[in-house]
Amino acid sequence: MPEPNLLGIVLAGGLLTGLLGGYLARWVRIPSVVGYMVAGILAHQIVKRLGWNEPIKSTVASLNIVTDVALGLSLFMIARVFESRRLRATWQSLGRMSLTEIAMTSMTTTLGCSIAAKFVFGVNLGFSLIIGLLLGFVAVATAPAATHLVLNEYEAKGPTTDHLLGMTGLNNLASVVGFNIVLIVFAWLSLPQGPTMTGGLHWINLLIISIGSLTLGLLLGVLLSKLHTWLTLAETVVIFFATFLALSVTTYLLRKSLGIEFNPLVAVIGMGAAFSNLATNPQRFEETIATIGAPILLIFFVLAGYNLHIEKLPDIGWLGLVYVITRAVGKIVSIKLAMRSIGSGIGVPSNAGFGLLCQAGVAIGLGAMLLRYWPGEIANSLNTVIMASVVLYELIGPMLLKTTIVRAGEVKAITLLRPTTSHALQSDQPGTMFQQFRHTFIRKQSGDQALEEALTAKHIMRTNIRALSNAATFDEVLDFVEKSRLNDFPAVDSQQHYVGTIHFRALRDLMYNPTLGNLVTAGDLVDRNIEAIRTSMPLPEVLERCQQYHLGAIGVVDENNRLIGIVEQRDLFRVMHIRQA
């Protein structure tokens, strides 16, 4: 048991070093999560050189609960994508993409690692196939915490973001369940040098880990949604975190006493999906736990960096090299193949597979489970492969994810700017160090006003949008509106030229009059008096235009009047520090 003072020092030091690492990461324009982990890696090296490794090591080990809560928070937030309204907009394409990606990633990794394992360990083909299957299902997992943090940091929004979040949730569900199936079957075969489990409980374990965990999560989500209605926000948040802690403790006690366990991560996915569909106004609750969870996620990544075994990279060997390559190939190529059959109409680029390469907590947990049931040289080697690949994927993956969503047009330009280069927006010359310091830390009113005037629509617009055709039937308009998060819908002609905007209020009267609805098209509902804006329009003028037409979102056009993006009024308020009355 670590000393309380040492525990406090480790937590405080981790938060402060992570904060510094995140700031430096943003300075060089890479995701903050990479900075957090690098800070943890450097802290580990400093601790080793100072000879403090042993006392710090035991203290860090006692913070495993942070990992459980951070992963649970991330998966709960990611499960929002399974809300019925969002799911209706993506379920067909998401299902096909996810099935293709899970199948191809697991198969390519299984095939490559099976061949490599046969030569590395000198085992027979059947034994090497099972080793390949274990690594194949580990390869499916995508780091939920890193994915959630990067998308949240860059305020990504759009079809690519929704599909990446959905596939992350489904990937981890498939990875955990598939890995446990293979491990249980492996133990049931009772092969020499194979894993062992308590006799007679194999299939019970499988049912509890898969169906049982998901059912438990759905029930907890239903209960939380009811409590959210009856209790205050603060009380609901307390119960939410207490539930997380109880899940971790309960699975530990079940494993120790009965030899069976459910998987908290699977349960949390079900819990988040049920809550997002059943709760009244879940957005406020989700924003609150996201704010409270910020320091938890920060310390989680610092600890992840501290525990990353950089020294294991040279030991990755041929098996590790094959695993890293086949996993990346499986995820990247599978999305390209899926998009060929789906088409580009859903707004997801064919290179979206690069956004699924992050890997950390779930894979590490599966490696730990492997060691628990299969102590021995082979399991240690497989865990080394997993840990070493996590080092690579968790440092490179977030940067590839950022590149994917930026190229997809789902990140506002302003979020990519360094927070300390705002004066450079006002001229072609970069600001001096003194000016940058002055703006960052003093933030005078005149400086903020000048910055607002320098920013234009191009800095906050999103370009990956679906436009409504003015030739669409009324049923097609309703389907489009149902799948959209907006209340104002720019319409275009067959050449993508902007023709006007449809207000949601213009649809309300027709929704309950099917006879009249069958006689109109989107073109009949368009307000042609609403002018779109240009990318060069200053933000104050954009806000004035939105208020003039009472718009929540306004279209952006190029010099040929082609619709190229959209600006949401909520982003205007956030950037200009204006609160809606």
C-alpha cells in the first residue's frame, strides 16, 4: 500500500506534467494525447535515473482504477453514436463498414501471425492458428479513450466522425467477445502448453462475458436514465461514477470467488447506448461528466505513457513486426473495400481506416487476461508483442486520426491554429514572442476584439456536409431532416449551386398533411431570399446574417455560388464569446 503523501505527489505530478506535455503538443500542432503520453514516458525515465523507480512503481500500480474509470468514461461517451436518431442515419453503412473492417483485420492478422508463430515458437499448425486468432482479435480493438479525446479536442463533427466512433465501439465489443471465445475454446481443448481455466465454467464464462455483460449494461443504462429524471444532475453524476467503481470491484470478486467474470467494458457500451436513447435531455449530463472526466483522462494517458515499455520495442521480433503490419493493412484496406461497395454518398473518405489505428487500454487488458490464464513463455512473448505494438500505435495513431478528420473536412480551421499565434492572423508576419505571451496570458479586450475581426467564415466552417437537393420529394426531405442534426438546410440544384435554405418550421405544417405533402418538393419549400455567405466574410457579419434570417446554420459558397460548407451559429457563439440570450 503506497504512502498517502507519495500517492498525492504522483497524482499532482502526473496532472502537471501532462498539462505541460499537452500544451507543448498543441504548440507543434499534434494531438494533446500524444503530449500526455510523451510526458509520462519522460517522467518514467527521470524517475529511473533518480533511483525512485521502486516506490513510484507500486504507487502507479495502485492507480489501476484510473484506467478502469477512464476507459469506461470513453466507451460511455462513444456509445452516444448508437442513439436511435444518429443510428438511423448511419446504421446501413456503419454495419457494412464495421463488419468488413472487423472481419478483414482479424483475418489478415490471424493469417500473418499464425505463419509467423509457427516459425518463431516451433509449434504445430493448429497451435499456431489459435495464437494467430488471439492476436487477430486483439488487433480489432481500437483505443476508445484516445479516439474520443482526439475527436473532442478538434471538435470534429460529421459523417466520418460518427462512423469512426461507431466502429470504435463495435470494434471493442467484437474484440473482447471474440478474444474470450478463442481463449475459452483454447483452454477447453486442454492442449499441452495451453491456457487453463476452472473446469466446467467455460461456457458460463463465455455467456457472462458476452451476452451477460451487454444485458447488464443495458439494464444499468435504463436505471440511470430513470434516475436522471428523478434526481438532480449532481446526484446522477455521483451514482454514475459509483456504478463504474462497483463494476470493477464486482468482476474482481466474482473472479476470485467463483472463477467467472463479466466484462465491464462491454457493460459500459450497453449502458451508454441505453442511456442515450432513453434519458431525457442526456446532452447536459454527458457534458457534465465530460468536464469532470477531463483530469481523469489526462492522468490516464500520463500513466499509460509511464507504463509504456519503450525498451520492449527491440524485442518485438518477427511476430511483432507481422502483427503491426497486418493490423494496419487490415484496417486501412478494409475501409477502402467497404467504401467501394457503399459509394461516396455517405461522406466518408476511403482513407478513414487510418483513423482506427489507435490502440491501448483494451488491448493491454486482453494481454493481462492472457497472462492470467496462460502463465508461461509463449504468453509472455505474445504480451510483449501487444505492449510493444501499443507503443507504436498509441504515439502514431492519434496523429493519423487527426489527419483523417481534417482531410474529411469535419474540423474547423480555427481549431487547428496555435492558441498563441492569434496576432499572426492580423498580418502576414508572425507575432513576436512578447505579443504571443501578452495575448495568451493577459488577453486584453482590444486584442480579443481584433482577433474576432480577423477571423472569417473559412475558419469555423465545416466542409464535409450533405446538401439537400431542391428536386427531392417531400418524403426524401423528411428522411434527410431526420438524419440531420441541423434545423436549417441549405438546398442545391443538380450542379451543386446554392438555391436557398429550408427552415424546419416550414416543414411542420406539412408533416400532418400527407395529401399536400405529396404535391410539393424541396424546391417549393426553399426560402430563396436567404443569401449564403462567402469564406471571406468576417465573423461579426456572419453572426449578423444568421440573426437577420433567424438561422442556426448558414451555407457557405464559392465564387461560382457552389455550396462548399456550412457555419453553425453555436460555433460562432463559442468563438466570439457571446452567450445566446
